[in-house]
Amino acid sequence: MSYDLRAQRTALADFSLFAFQCSDLDTLLTRAAALVSEALEVDLVKVLEHRPERQDFLLRAGVNWAPGVVGHATLPDHEESPAGYALLTGKPVVSRNIAAEDRFQINDLLLRHGVRSVVNVIIAGEEQPFGVLEVDAQHERDFDEDEIAFLRTYANLLAMAVERMRRHDELELRAREQTLLARELGHRVKNVLSLVQALASQTSVENRSAQDYRSAFLGRLQALSKAESLIFDVRADAADPRRIAEDILAPHRSSRSQTIVIKGPDVRMSARQGRMFGLALHELATNAAKHGALTVKEGHVELDWSIQGDADQPRLIVRWQEFGGPEVRRPDRSGFGSLLLQRVVGREMDGEAELDYHPDGVIYQLRVPLK
């Protein structure tokens, strides 16, 4: 067995072992270039990562290039470049004398480094190629079939190593996401259970039948559940007030869409604020359907919000106003619903709440910070 063949087989074996142990992509690619350099006795070797969105190759890793080249230099990916043509055809591209090359445009990077002969082989991928492995000889060299076959085998092995590392990174990312999701779920469950406990203990039983108590409690619980499900569906600690309002108020808008008009810009509030916003809307709509504007055909409600303040400290101003209903009278005593609207909601949303029993129609305002 010739020395060249032994060196190539050793390079393949060494890289196979290294690839299973390595966990950093740049280290992997640099080691791959170094072993090829040793096996073929060629000083300049580089790994070109294809970036289709930019229509170029990034010189991602390599050995013996001038300072500032690796990680920064780019080459075109069109068919008039050797690497681009290899990527397009999937076949090795050999230029034994780039000075006499009439098929391709030779990049100035090669000329500055005194390159005379090049070989490009594709680094495949499961869905699309990772890029190209390029060997650049500083003297004119006639790469034979065995050397090209070695480079193809090596590039395929490198492609599998890159794919394994990508899969490993994806699994790690998913594991971290699942851990964060589990923590967030635990946090949300704790918050929701605290709210449920408060609803159960504070919903009044005085002068109520069991059926009345059940209806009041389950109505609030359902509103909380709807708000929570909308927040959790997007897997983010944020809430869309428009979606919450449309879902919570849907039963009261089914017969006439203009019964409750919803207006306001696109905005996001925290998950905690979203829960309390949903509870407030349920309470307001329930009261309006029992005693206020929604008890008569001519009555309607306007729900709108706006953003005030500067970019550093924006505040969401929410306004619920009833029109066309019976004359409003302040209740003789305040139940949990009024307490919820005036104290609990504002406090839990880190803002302020104001409930006005205006004779022409109830007005409710919230002023809360946006985080």
C-alpha cells in the first residue's frame, strides 16, 4: 500500500472518531480541513458554507489562509465559479491550472494566495447541500482519480457529521424549550389556581340559591379559562386583547354584531394582564345583560383601547361604555363583581381601574402599563 493511500485512510479514520466526539461545528470543520491538508500534502484547504439567501459561500473554516480570511471571506455561488458549478452539478470540479482556466471566473482570493490548482467536491445534506470542500494547491498538480475519490468520500463523511451535529443542536433546543415550557406551565397553573381559589371564596352566597352561585362562579371560571387558553395557544407570555375580547363577548354579539363594538390597535399585554382583562369583560358583559344596555334592543356597548405615553413607558387605556340602556343607578351595596372590577383587576394588572355608574350607561376604564 502506498504512503498516499495510507495517509488518506488514516485521515478518514481519524476524522470519523473526531466527528463523534466533537460538539462544535467550527472546530469540526477546521479539523476536517487540517486532516485533508495532511493527507494530500496541500497547504490550503477550505470549507465553504453555502448561503442561498445571500447567493454566496462563506469561507467557514480552513487552514493556512491569511489572517481575517476564515469566517469572513465570501465567494459567489453562480455556475461561473468552480465551487458554484460543483454545487449546481453535484460533481467534483477539477482545475489543474487556473491560469489557463476558461470555464470559470477565478476569485481574487485564490490569486492572492498563489493558488495554481483546485478541486471542489460537494458537501451534501439531507435537504440541501451544506456547501463545498475545496483543496487549493500552490503548485500545478494533476489530482488523480484516487485522490478525487478520497475527497468525495471525505466530503460525504463530513456531510454526515454536520447533519448529526445539526440534529443534536435541534434536540438540545427542543429540550430547552420543553424545560422552559414546563416551568411556564407550572407558573401559570399556580397563578390560575390562586385566581380560582379567590373566585370561589369571594363569589357571594348571600341571598343566592345554589344554582345562582353555581352560575356566577362557573361563568367567571369559564371567562378565565378562555383567556388562559388563548394565551397558552401561542406558547408565549403575552396576550392579544382583541382575541380575548372577541371570544369572551361572543355570546353577547351573536344576534347583532353591533351590540358590542370592539375597536383598538394591535397590542400585546402580559399573560397575567390578559387573564384579568378577560375576567373584567365577562363581569361587565354579564352585568350589562342583566341590568344594563344589553337588556334592551336599542342598547349597545363600545369597547375600545388606545396606547398613551412614550415608547419607554407606554400605557394601555381601555374604555367600556354602555349606551341606550335603562337609567343606571348605583347599587346599594358592592358585591364581589364590583370589587373585582374596581380593585382586583387594576391591582393584578399593575394599573388603575375606575367604574362609573353614569345614569346614561356604565363606564369602565382601565389604565395599565405595557411591558
